[in-house]
Amino acid sequence: MIVKVQEKDFIAEDEIQKLKNNCMETPGAINSFIGYVRNFSNNKKLTSLTIEHYAGMTEKMLLEISAKASQKWPLLGTLIIHRYGKLNIGDQIVLAASASLHRNAAFESTQFIMDYLKTQAPFWKSEEINNQNKWVLSRKEDEQALKKWGD
Amino acid sequence: MIVKVQEKDFIAEDEIQKLKNNCMETPGAINSFIGYVRNFSNNKKLTSLTIEHYAGMTEKMLLEISAKASQKWPLLGTLIIHRYGKLNIGDQIVLAASASLHRNAAFESTQFIMDYLKTQAPFWKSEEINNQNKWVLSRKEDEQALKKWGD
Amino acid sequence: MRILYFSWLKEKIGLNSQEIIKPKNVETVDDLITFLTEKSEKHKNAFSDLNSIKVSVNQEFADLKTKINEKDEIAFFPPVTGG
Amino acid sequence: MRILYFSWLKEKIGLNSQEIIKPKNVETVDDLITFLTEKSEKHKNAFSDLNSIKVSVNQEFADLKTKINEKDEIAFFPPVTGG
């Protein structure tokens, strides 16, 4: 279980290679998700995105989510990297990945990690639109997405 | 829709960057799946894997699958790269990825593409075990995996 | 006890964090909010809609009834929006 | 018509592909299999279990009843195992 919360950018290729190399056995499947800063928010053009987080609790929650995923699926490894600070349009925000022998576990667990991260990891986004910063509101869809895991 | 069937290896980072750059709008989400050559098959140690394919039909089927995914989800782009020829343990076999505004479409469509690729794209694997090559048998689980898409 | 604020709660209150000595009658998160809002208009304003606020005690999600102690780290923040 | 074989069908038959002139009485995939297996032991052996064989006509999945013509490309192969 690799968890990193950092201001700097990451190279997904290198991080996934590390995840793969850390597996006890050659994984047959790695699923990975990258979230990027979009250029529009509710039809308004964004200039930048700033992410605040609760240092300490963030890492703790991301490790808890990774552990939950590893209990639920037969995984060979998991990876979460989440950035904070000021980001530009198109920048990478988050990378989540799971390694497993068969593809289904990798697909489902990565989606599970993202669904829980969205509602449990203490990050807050602020969008810059027309030179004004506005805190992003949480989405009901994100709460509802958890239901599919039946926990 | 990018589809490549090739003998040579690929760099997932570069291919995903191209997928992202080809999107009409900055994608908020890219999900990607990489399949690797495992070192065991039914508890027997593998030496290598050789993949044969039906040149022409392969590309056609992969484009059809990509088109089906794009009809089913609001995607900004899809990518499938599948290798053929002789591969070693841990080598990359396949990369499938989808770009979308929100994460759910990217997750589901990539899984859809892999499920259909597994049962519809004309590739055949031959495993080298104890200096003997043996054709891999298709798995019932792969046929059953299609049911979740209700097509 | 250490109290942390994030996102718009931090901005409304004008503080990242504050250290207070736990008053005797403060036993739960709910009591702490009552204590803070009685002393400060900014807190009263920030805590006006409790439905829009989440709380953690020692970096675990908590609720209004959660018991708190002198050495606890309590954080107030809106629903998270990362990922 | 052009006939292609893949995977263990190719090995059992000993051919990647073959060109034949469509016999008059061959109208469907099923007819073609009958024609091929009557002429060759290797084909008969390879086609002994039709449940384990898939067919495509002009690079589209087909079945035993699919009609075929002189200019078609017909391929026989086991269930696919890529990915």
C-alpha cells in the first residue's frame, strides 16, 4: 500500500512501475485512474484550482481506504497519490491504482478507492473563476456512488 | 478512438498523453488498464507467452468495441493497444483506456472494452511451460463477464 | 485541546487553528460548538448550519455526540471535495 | 474463396490458409465444413468438435448457417484468448 500526499507533480508511468515491482508475484492486471483539472465548472471557465488538505488525517484516511480495498479484493498492491496546492488546467490531481492477478479485482478496487477517496479523504478544492476563488460544493452523486459497494 | 495492434512494446505514459491531447475538451478522468504476462498458469511456471492474431479482423473488432463503448458512455476518447508475438514474463500485453469528464464513464467503459476484447477480439495465446507450447483455453468467466453490460 | 478549521470554515472564523483549555462543562463535540459560538460572533456565523459541517476527533470522523478530552485534536470542515 | 485457420486449427490442418473455388453445392458455412472434411482427414480431425470452433465471414463473427460466396474470406478458429 503506497500513499503519497504531495504538492509536486508525479509521473504515472514511474509510480505504476514501482507498484508493479513491489508486488509479491507478477501481477496480470493493473488498473489505474488519473483525475485532471478540468477547464470548465458548471459551464464557467476555470483559471486554476487550489487544493487544501488536512495533513496527517489525509494520509491516515488514504491508508484506511487502501486497507479496506485489500480486504475486499485479492490485491497484490495499491497506490494512491494526491496533490495539493495550486494547480493549472489539465494538471494531474490524483492517481489511484490496484494490481491483481485477474482484471476484475483491479478494476473494482480502483473504482472503490476513488469512490471512498471522494467522500472520506479530507481535501477541499477551491476554483478560480473570473479572478475569484470559490470553494467547490460536495456532490450528492459522490455520496450515492458508495452504495454500490454495500459496506 | 485509437487502436493499435503491434509486436513492439509501448510506453503507457506517452500513449495516455496522446489520448488526453486528442480530447476535444480537457478530460477530468482517464481510466487505464494494463494486462501483463503472469509467471504462473494453473500453478505451472511459464517461460514465455506467444500471441497470434487475425490481422485485419483484430483492428476491425477493436474499433467496433471502442465505438460501442463510445455509444454507451459520454467519452472524450478511447485507446486500445494490443501486442502480438513472443512475450516474456511481466511484459505488457494490452493497454485499454478511456477519457471522460467524470470518473464513472471512464471506469465503466474501460472495463467494458476489456470484457469485450477478451471474448471478441481474435487473439490466441500460447503458453510455454517446460519447453512445450500449449494453446490457452478460453475461460467461462470471460463469457459471463459480458452479462453485466446487458447488451 | 487543539481545534482546526478548514476550507470556508477557516475563512469565516479567520483562524487555521486554536488551542483552548477544555471547559469543565464541555464533554462532547456538541458542547464544544455551543461553547465556541457563545464566545464569538465569527464562530456563531460559521456554525450556523451544522448540516454543512463535518467534524473529526483525533483524525477520525466523529459526530456531535462524540466525547472529547483535553488532549484531543478536533477539526471542523465542510464535506470533502478531493479526487 | 479464401479460408484461414488460426491457433490449434492451423496446426491440426497444417495450413495457415487455402484458396478454393466455391463448389456449387456449398451455400453455407456448414456446407463448406462438410466439403472440407470429406476431402481431408486432417480437416475431419480438426473439425471433429464444432462446439470448440468459431467462424468468421469477411471478418465478422458468423455461424454455421451463414451464407457464403465465392469472394468471401472465411476463417475458422477456437474461442479467442487475448487481453
